[in-house]
Amino acid sequence: MLADKAYSHPCTRRALRRRKIKTTIPERSDQIAVRQRKGARGGRPYAFDRTLYRQRNVVERCFNRLKQFRDLATRYAKRAAYYRSEVLIACIILHLR
């Protein structure tokens, strides 16, 4: 799971770890400060892969481009097949631009 700093809370990380979901979430600066202030009791920093996290940006940009299409952003199509076809058409239009 790739997520931003909003999901770096220890409870969230614990729940994901319990479900055996590998994560790449950066630590917030206040969490780093608390861990360093605790010293040896603060534990080690969480594993974080910068190159993998940078790929998240591509997905975020794709979602933002798709949100330009009003019917996708507000989900006018109630059936999954119709919504999927709208997403596919929007991707084709974005690819052809």
C-alpha cells in the first residue's frame, strides 16, 4: 500500500501490519521527533522506499486528470459496467490528447 503522511499514524500501521499488508508510508516530522526524543526506547524508523513512493505520484496525477470529467467525479453512472466504460472512454481521450 502506498499512502501519504496522513496515514502514518501508529494505529493505522498496526492494523495494516496485522493484516500482513506491506506499506510505504513516510513518517511525519512530529513522529520522527518523538521517536528520536525517546532514544533507544523509540524503536527503529519504519521501512520506507523512496523510489516506490515516487511512483505514487503517477497514480495521483492520473486520478486528478480523470476528475476533470464531471460525470466521473460525481459518479452519475450507477451501474459498475457503465462507470467502467466512462473511465475507459476518459482514459482514451486523455491518451489521445
